[in-house]
Amino acid sequence: MTEQTVSQSPPPGRRRKPSGKAAAKGAAGAPLPGGGASGSSGPVRIALRRTWREKHGQTATVWGVRLLLIVVVLTAWELMGGTLFDITFTSKPSAIGGRLAEWWADGTLWTHSWVTIQEIVYGFLLGALVGAIAGFVLASLQLAYRVLDPFIMALYAIPKVALAPLFIVWFGIGMHMKVLLAAATVFFLVFLNTAAGVREVDRGLVDAVRLMGGTRRDIARKVVLPASMTGVLTGLKVAIPYALIGAVIGELVASNQGLGYLINDAASKFDTAGVFATLVVLSVVAALLNVCVGLIGRRVNRWKPVEAQG
Amino acid sequence: MTAVLQAERLTKQFAKDDSAIVALRDFALSVEEGSFVTVLGRSGCGKSTMLNLLAGLTEPTEGTVSHRGKPLTGPDIDIGYLTQSDTLMPWRDVQRNVEMPLEIRGGVRAKERRRTAAALLNRVGLDGFGKHYPRELSGGMRRRASLARMLAGSPSTLLMDEPFGALDAQLRTELQEELLRLWQGSGQTVVFVTHDIEEALLLGDRIVVLGALGRIVADERITLQRPRHVDALRVDPEFVRLHTTMAAALKEGSS
């Protein structure tokens, strides 16, 4: 019976050998009703005083070197254009800047950019939406996915550029055709990544919801949907440049407005400065879209460890 | 005493190509209301398969599982199951993980859910950790959170599959005692699977030793006084006797 009296009121720290480690953990051994005492086990957060250099030094260096790189490349280009290279083919930064300013002033830049931006955004949204929904639904239906998988892969492998002539026949040379061309590319990328995300959901999590009495709908909404968000976001991220490609290719093939048209028009007049100026605008558009998706990703992936948030 | 869980002629085999791997054969077990049964067995003896069947997660190839007299056809919210690995939703913070069973059951208002979850977190010693995501917690704290989530569904039968297997010895002792404290007086029935003889004897009212394919090689009552304490138990003659018997049974069962 002595054992009973002992265990009824264990003296503090009785369970732990008084080693340095246990002592450092402190109240971790306190009994349960103490409430929250066990919280002190594990890592502890402390305030840290660091100088601006320690905190931001590396970021500052990276940005500094990036800036330097741009300056060096542009200067070299400027100096070599007209001396080492024929300016007709390579143009030079000052001429490109001049062309941009000129287009900006007469409104050309904005009119054409706006058309292309619309095509990209609509195409991206349409493709992403349909792709995510189709990926989610189809991957949830195991049998259907297995049946359709080879066909989808075959369609995915078609170069979307090859669809342009067909789309012109179907939808004319207006904006619809470019939007759909962009959407077709985006669709497959988002679809495949979403489907992969859905199919890689941890069985343990699904079983956990089943044990709570969850229906298929609960499983889809509370496990599969959040778990597949990583896949959806990867899809969105890789699809951005393809939305641009789709829209611009569409414009290159047949159009009378948009940045693709502007490239074609400038090139046909041997205006390389104009071609490069358009390319600059396109990369700015791509960068802006990337930032948007990055912002969504940060919100959705808040639960992930920092190093995996990319 | 009535049987809460009853398994009869349970057989489970996993088909692969032209053959099947038998994990459990003709297994029978009857668990009494309010008892704490520990199931002891070596790795690969079908312990997890048995628990999955008792939980209704998988269907037996043959035989039946009845829960409170009714045959079990799928998971039942009256049966809680704490699996070996953590299955907390990584995108939900601890508080929302614990609320999940209530959320799925429905009919409980959000405010009520939050209060229940907070009370449970307090009971398992996770006060102030509600807003943390599972990855921010240590292994032991995740176990506590899983325990709280299981208890949130207020099941009357608890199944546990080596829940403390991955923890260090001190933490395991701590959590074992907390589990006993939570269980005592709750009237809940527990089936606790482990490969550790000491753990089985410390926790259970009754110990069942499984041999290969889930053959029962020993089934004994544990009459050790409660509350039990591991350091005191080790020198208790009854404990030593049981320990020796069980070790022999384990050895016999696997040969």
C-alpha cells in the first residue's frame, strides 16, 4: 500500500531524474491539472538584438549585386551597339528607352498593353478556374481519372501553338481566340498539378475525418481541398508564363492590336528597338502577375514551415 | 458487465496478384464496458489491422465486429481512435483541429465549440497553444492535441495504437499517467495496443497477448492496485510475476 500513498501525491520532479536537462525544462514535469505548465517544454522564443546589417545584410547585398548586374549589362550593350554589333539587329538600351517614351507619349503603349493584359488575365482566370475544378473533381473520382488519364496526357502534349489556326477558324481573329488559346495552355498545367495534389492526400488525414463521422463531402471540403491547395498554387505559378505565351502567340498569328501585333509590326519595319521595347513591357506584365500569385500563396501556405513556403 | 466491443471470427487478408497476405485469422475478442484492455504483441502480429477493424476503418474479409450489440459497418462516432502517427490537419491550428469532430457532427454553435475545445486543451495541458499550427509543436504536444481531438467527439470507446511509441521514455511516462488520469472515472472503455510489456501492465485492467496472425496466447486480469506508478511497480512481486509470464507468452506466441 505504500506505493499508493506515494503515487497519490507525487512530489514535484519525482518523475524526472534531476539531470541538468530536466532542470532546464523546469515545470515541464508538472502534473496535468497545473494547466499549461507543460507548455514550457520544447523551444522557447526570446528577443534578439541585431544590428540592421545582421538582419538585412544579405538581402541588401543580393539586391545591390542585382542592380549592379543590370547596370553592367545595359552599359555593355549600349557601348557595343553600333561598334561591335550592327545596331539594326541589336538596337541599344537608349533607343529602346526612347521608343518606350515615344509610345508612352502617343498612347500606343497603353492601348496595346491593355488589350494583351486583358487577354492574359481572362485566359489565365478561365483556364485556372476550369483546370482547378476539373482537376479536383476528376481526381476525386478514381475510376474516371484512370480511364481519362492517357487521353488528357495526349491532349496536354499537343503544342498549343498548333491550335491557333483552328481557334481562328472557330472564334475569328478577335480577342476571344487569344483568351481561349491562353486558357487552353493554363488549363492543363493547373489541371495536372491540382489532380496530383488531390491524389497525394495523406490517407491518414482522410481516415481521421471518417472516424469523426465525416461524409464524403466533409472529406472533400475539409481534407482534400486544403491539402490540394499546394498543387493548385504550383499550377498557377508555372502557368503564368504560359498565359503570356498563349496570348502573344495568338496575336502574332493574327491580330491588329496587342503587344504581339506590336512586335510583328515593329519587326516587319526592321524596328528592333520597338521589338525590344515590347519585350520589356511583356516581362513587366509577367512580373506583376507573379507578385499577385505570390501574395495568394503566402496567405494559403501560412501553416507550412518557413523553408517550404518558397 | 456487458461487452461493448465484440469481435468474432475476424479474418483480414490483403489480396495481391494471385495470392493474399493474411494479417489476422479467426480473431475473437470481447471487451467489457468501462474496462481498460491492453493488447500486447510484437510488430507484425496484426495489432494495427485488428484496431483498424475494430474502428470500422477497414472491412474484415470474414467475421464481424459488433459495437454495443450492433454490427459495425463503418466508422462510428462513438468509437475514438488514436492512431500511431499524427493525423492533425496541418493547415488548421490546434484549437480548430480539436473543434473538428464537433464541427463535422454539426448542431454545435461556433462559440460552444470554441469553449469545449479550450476546455479540452486545458485538460491535456496545452493551455495557450490553441493558435499554434501542429508543425510548431513538439511530438509530445502533438500527441496531447490528438488526444484532445479524440476526446472532443466524446466517444465512449477509445482505441489506441501505440500512441506513445515515438516519444522519449520520460515523456511517455508522463503521458501514460495523464491518460490514466483522464480515463479514471470517465467510464470510457479503452483498447490500448502496445509492444511494451511494462506499458501494458501499467495501464491495463486486462492484458491480451497476441501471437502470429492475431492468435491470443494469453489473456489475464491485472489486479495491481491503482493508481499505479512505474517506479513503485517495478519492485512489486505481482508485477514481476506478470512481466515474466507475459514475456514468456510473447516469446511463445512468435515461435
